[in-house]
Amino acid sequence: MPNNYYQPEAETMPVAEIKKLQEYKLIRQVRRTYENVPYYRNLMDQKGVKPEDIRTLEDIAKLPFLSKDDLREAYPYGLLGTDLSKCVRIQSTSGTTGKRVVAFYTQNDVDMWEDCVARAIVAAGGTKGDVCQIAYGYGLFTGGSGLHGGSHKVGCLTLPMSSGNTERQIQFMMDLNATILCCTPSYAAYIGESLAERGYKPEDNKLKAGIFGAEPWTEEMRRDIEKNLGIKAYDIYGLTESSGPGVAFECHEQNGMHINEDHFYAEIIDPDTGEVLPEGSKGELVFTSLDKEAFPLIRYRTRDICVLTREKCSCGRTFIKMTKPMGRSDDMMIIRGVNVFPSQIEAVLLKEGYAPNYQIEVDRVNNSDTLDVYVEMTSDSFSDTVKEITKKEKKLALAMRTMIGISPAVHLVPAKTIARSEGKAVRVIDKRKRLGINI
Ligand code: ADP
Ligand code: ZN
């Protein structure tokens, strides 16, 4: 089992010391932000809180939240925490849930971000001897440049492929003996499928690990990818607003992601009331970036739903862990009054032996919500009769009903008819939006 650290002094710091460090940095960050960011100063003034009121970590609950709407309102320069001349980089969100927002970085911010990613690569077993294939998109999206910077810091031989052109990905992976693959989990699944189609077996490649993130994926999907590529697959989490991938990462336990707590303070809140919830509760993840200079977000609401726990981890890291976000609060579909996440449907599909190629369509017909799930047939269904296919569809629909509480209409479609993703997969088409329904 790999059990190395990139920055052991931080990663294994005793919890009491982490808290002391966070407190010191929080007080500093609040003061700095109040002075330099009029937008946030206004929010604090409106709430009647001054920097002097923040003396302990718990005092953070007195501070106002920042939301994606604030970022859109303040776009592009309204949340800058430093002089623009000190900034060296701009990145942007993928715009998965609306208008893109931009984030700024000083050189210190880039260094901190790349250190966080380097920790993730080392936790996945990465060393100077590795060939790290980066198949996240490069450009404004943080996936490519984030993993690229981290790979350089570790000293891996970095293969900056960007996403797409799967033929070339496979050729370079095989010719240059890539040992670590970094991309979205949906693209990893697609690469696995493409390798098999070309007659490669999992043991034919030299890959040992994958670092996959930027979108939700289930444990079932992890096992599928691990089997098809012959690797260990590690989760990595992050968001552009608080730098990019690497805010949290998995160790060899593959059981929750350690949050880089020396740089980020995490809270879980009730998404409806904003109340801070105790450790172990499920709720919305809120981050405060303790070190960021150019884009110092305080109490930023991620809309990602997860649980935080600080249990002793066999890897020796002391950082708190977050569970895989099961989806964003805005990924959640409300169908006939029931809350449904695409990840629940994905879990059923993989458990029933299907590949993670699916699309969910929600609509409203005669004032009632409809849920259709399109799933590709497995190769053994190829010669099935219509009767047999209908039977399989019914079986799947029943398994989904048990999981989500409502009955979907399941449609088995021929293999390769659902579009593959090279970046973040689009799983849901909500046609109710055309009716002006606010979902
Ligand atoms: P956008 O919000 O436009 O997609 P980003 O590209 O910055 O912008 O994506 C950040 C979001 O991606 C996170 O808030 C989270 O919802 C999702 N995400 C990132 N990593 C993971 C992961 N490992 N598991 C689940 N969701 C993730
Ligand atoms: Zn660990």
C-alpha cells in the first residue's frame, strides 16, 4: 500500500494544531477581506459583524455566506482580494449549472493549489517514476491545469493530453507506458470501454492508478472502472471558486476524501436554514479559503451535499474527511414530490450489471411528472427477443423503484447509442423547464 505524503508536516499535523492554525488564518483572512473586498464588507456590515468579532473558529457562524449568485453579481472583478497586477491567472467554472464565474490567482495561490493536487497524486501512489496522463480538459476549466501543476510538483513525467481524441489517448497511453490516468470518471469509463473494443485486456496497460473527479460517481462505477482498467481509482474533489481539484482527495483507504484543512475550513450547514450542523450530519458543504489572496471566498456555499467525519485514518493523515458528494443540491430532481439524485439511478444500473451509460429524461404530461431512464443493453442482450427485453426493463424499473421510491419507465437501447462524455457527463434532461417550471 502506498503510504507517502507530499507535505507530511501539514498532512499529519495533530488536530489541535490544525485548529489553532485555522483560527489564526481565519482571523487574518476575515480582516484582509473586509479591508480589500467592498462586496464582502457590505455583506458583513449588513449583518452587523465586524472583523474584531471573529476571535475563534466558532465565531465563523456570525459571518455571512457567499453564494454562486453573489459570484455572478460581482462578476468579473467584484470579489478580487488583491491588486489585479498581482494576479497571474484566471480560470472559470464549467458552467454546469448556469453562467460561468471566473476566479483569480496570485502566484502564491497557484502554488498552494498545485501543492494540494500533488498531495492527491502522492496519496494515490504517485512518484517521480510515474508517467501521468492528464486527460482532463485544459483551458479555462481547472481540471487540466490543476492536475498538470500537481504532476510537475511531484516530478512525474507529465503527458498533457487534454480530454477527447480517445484514439490518441490510447495510443500514447500504450506507447509511453502511462502509469497514472487523470480525467473525469465518465471519461475513464469510456477509455476503458474503448480499450476493450480494441482488444486490450486490463493487464495490457501499465496503469496502476487513476485520479478521477469533477463530477459525482458511485462506488459501483469505481469498481467497474477499476476492473476494466486494472487500476486503483481515487476520487478527487474541488471547485474553481476555491482553486480547483485538490481541495480534498482520497488516500489508499478509498473511503472519503481528506480535506486540505491547512488551506480550507469546511462546515456542513442545513441548506434551508443556514444553521451549522454537528460533525457527522448530512448537509451542504461550505468552504472558507484560508490562504487565497486573489479570490478569498469566505463561507462559500458549494451546494454539494455530503457528510464530514474526523475518524482516525490508517494512512496517518489527520485531515477531516468528506464523503463523496452524492450530487449537488441543484442536481437533485424533484419528481412527483420525491427527491431523486442521478447517482441513485447509476448505483442501481451498475449493481444490475449494466454499464454507466444512461440518460434520464424528466417531463410533465397531463400535470404529472414522468421519469424515463434510457440504458444501453449489455452484449448478452444482443440476441434477446422483445419479450425478454421487456422483462429486463421491468426488472430494472422495479430495482429503481425500490431505491428511489417512484417507478421510472426504463428503456433498453442498443449499445453505443447514448453519447459518451469526454468531460463532465450530462445525465439529466429536464423537459419541464420548457413549461417554465422552476425546478
Ligand atoms: P461547475 O460548478 O460549473 O461544474 P467546476 O468545474 O468548478 O464548476 O466544478 C465544481 C463542482 O464539480 C463541485 O462543486 C461539485 O459539484 C463537482 N465535483 C467536483 N469534484 C467532484 C467529485 N469528486 N465528486 C462529486 N462531485 C464533484
Ligand atoms: Zn487516509
